[in-house]
Amino acid sequence: MTQILRALALSLLLLPGAVMALDDEDILAWLDREQEQYAELALALWDKAELGYQETESSALLQQTLEAADFRIETGVAGLPTAFVASYGSGEPVIGILAEFDALPGISQTAAPRREPHPDKHSGHACGHHLFGAGSTAAAVAVRHWMEANNIEGTLRLYGTPAEEGGSGKVYMVRAGLFDDVDSVLVWHPSDRNAADIATTLANKSAKFRFRGVASHAAVAPERGRSALDAVESMNFMANLMREHLPQEARMHYVITSGGSAPNVVPDFAESFYYLRHPQADILKQLWERLVATAEAAALGTGTELEMEVIHGNHSVLPNETLATAMHRRLTEVGGVAYDPADLAFANELAESLASRETDLAAAAARIEPMSQVQGMGSTDVGDVSWTVPTVEMRAATWVPGTAPHTWQAISAGGTAIGTKGMLVAAKTMALTATDLFLQPELLRAAREEFEQRRGADFDYEALLGDREPPLDYRR
């Protein structure tokens, strides 16, 4: 009877003019009650699998959900058509929640526990950003109801951030000053584990190197040609020699995006796309200059012309132990993901394809990892946000334990209840952490003090991608 009365009270809360106080238990109950709605939202985004800066329908779905919950929506911010800021309340403090929703190209998968590319798709949510967007939206709406019911002063913002995968959407939003008045930012990411760590990432910069030569018949008049593909291959050769002399923690990778169309035609155009990473932005800049020099040398040696377009650049994440401790406490209260028999059967079948297997998948999904210092080897534009405002990130087990990101296995689990159950863990943790930030000014002060200390008094933010305009067509 108590559960029935509580459900009735929670439903009445959503009626116009109905107000009653909500505590932590009520927030968790509300999210449990609305789980199906947000699972459907996440799976709708999963099905669309829209690429960076092309997430028109995905962004619209999130905006419609927030608008229905009385958020004020500002869309097309920072010159990004699919970016938006949804706000509720007014005044201070200002607490932000980030939401992503872009998919990855070149990989698709059905929601099956075996390799089964989707016949109608050439992209997929291999990093789980459909769950990220829907889960953050669920947390924001839950906090919005809590604020109204308890007359909480302050502003809650949900930032819809496009093109995280190589498009640096958040960098343009930071550059436009959209985070300048924010006191703290909460973010999460799909994973195969539940954790809230004192974590950082690698700073990252990318560019497309375009070489233009002279076309000619490769057999009849090869001496008249100047091969752009030779330039790409020369650059790649020198870059791979350079790799031996990079700092151990650096990472460099590339693809050839264009290399000619016919062997008997000397290619007059060729292009390669490079990523370069290092934990420290200042060292990354030095390494980048060396990489650019290999491109210039390749052009000189092959008699071709070089054009370089920087595509994106992200700072490393600036960790905040104060906020991580607060979020870890809330994650521990919420608990991990509970598999039912169907989830476990799916997970066990999928796990047969994984290189690293857990002996007890259900226990691994339910476990909360101890908080620790983590040097992540990936990169994210959350980094630029974290150098602007105190930021904390958690991870939830939306994938079968042992799954790596950017894989078909991540797409597969993300299209099932395993993914949406992990999303709910994140939504609950973020919502409860947000209430702490609204109610505990001393927590915000401590987080700000740590932020200023880690950032340093002389820090002056500079976007690693420079002053370029957003590359809205980088996935076309």
C-alpha cells in the first residue's frame, strides 16, 4: 500500500499546480517509474545513429522531452545547428549536465549477441552516446521536479553537445562562453564498469592533410605526373619513423581517406587524417609541429602541394577529487546494474566474442569499483569544459563487462535492456549528486578551490583547434 500511495503522490506531482517535497528516495522512485519512457528515448536515438553535426532528429527528440518538462530551450548555440542549452530555474548556483548523442561511422550492428551488421545502417552508437543523451536528460528532468517541489533556488542546465567523436562540439560551446557562469558540471559515459574516479584523459589534436599533384598516365607518361598518393605514403612513412621517438604516453594514428581511383592514373589528390595525443597540451603542441614537418617534407620531396585542415582539438580532462568523492558516494548508494536471467544469457553469449572475459558477468555489472586515480588513454571535448568549470564524470555498466568502446559489442548491448539499465544507474547518480551541489555551497566552494589550484594561477584557456569555424561537414 505504501508503494501505491508513493506512486500516486509522484504522479500528482506532475500535475499543474501540484507541489510536494521530494527527497532522495522520491527522486529514485521517480526515475524507476519513468525508466521505460527514457529507455524508449535512448533506443530511438540508437536506431537513428546520426553522425556528428548531423544529429538533427536526435537533438530534436531530446529538446522535445525537455521542453515538455518546462525547460527553456535555446537551440543552435555556438554556431552549431544541433547544439542546445535547456534551462530551468534562475539565479545561483548554476549546475550543468552534459548530454551527447552522436554515433560513429563505419560500424553498425543489430541488438544481437553475435556479429550481425545492420543491413540498412553504416553507423552505430559504438560509444553509447544515445544512452548518454537520454540518461542525462532523465537526470535533468528528475532534478527539475525536485527543485520545484522543494523551492530550490538556482539554475539547472542541460547542455546538448553534438559531435564529440572528432568534432569537438563542446570546444565551440566553451569558446562561445556558454560555461562561463557555471558553478559545476556533471557528466557520465557508458562503459563496462560502474565507477566515479579521479580521472583524466589525453589531450588530442587532429587534421586532414591534403596533397595535390599532377595527374598523368601511369604507364605512358609517368614522368609528367606528380603523385599525391606518394606524398601521403611519404608522410606516413616519416610519421611512423617519428613514432619510435615519441614520449611513451603519446598516441598517434591515421587513416588514408583518399588515395586515387585507378592504378593507371597518377593520383592528383590524396588525403590522410591524423590524430595525435598526449596527456599535456603543451607537449602535444610540440609533437604536432613535428608531425606537420613530416607533411611539409613529403610535399617537398614529391613535388606536390600541401593543404592542412585542423579538424578538432581537445584538452585533457582536469580531475576534481572533491567532486569525484561526492559522486562516488552517491554511486555507491545507487548501486550497480542488476542482470535478470535474460540479460545474463545475452551477456554470456556476447562475452564469447570478447578477448577479456569476466568469470562472473552479473557480479561485475553490479560491482562499484573503488575510487582511484586514472589516466585514461582516450580523449574527449569534456576536457575543455573541465578547464573552464569544475567538472566530474562517472561511468556506468551499459556494456557487457570486458567490452571495449568503439566495437560492435558496445552497439549491441547498448540496444538492449543491459544498456538502458546501466543508463538508469547513471541518471540516478547524477540526479542525487546534483541535489548535493544545490544544497551544499561548501561542496561547491571546495571544488572551486581545488579547480583553481590544479589549473594554476597563470592558466589562460586556448582552444587547441585554434579559431577555426566548426567543421559541420567533417562526417560527410
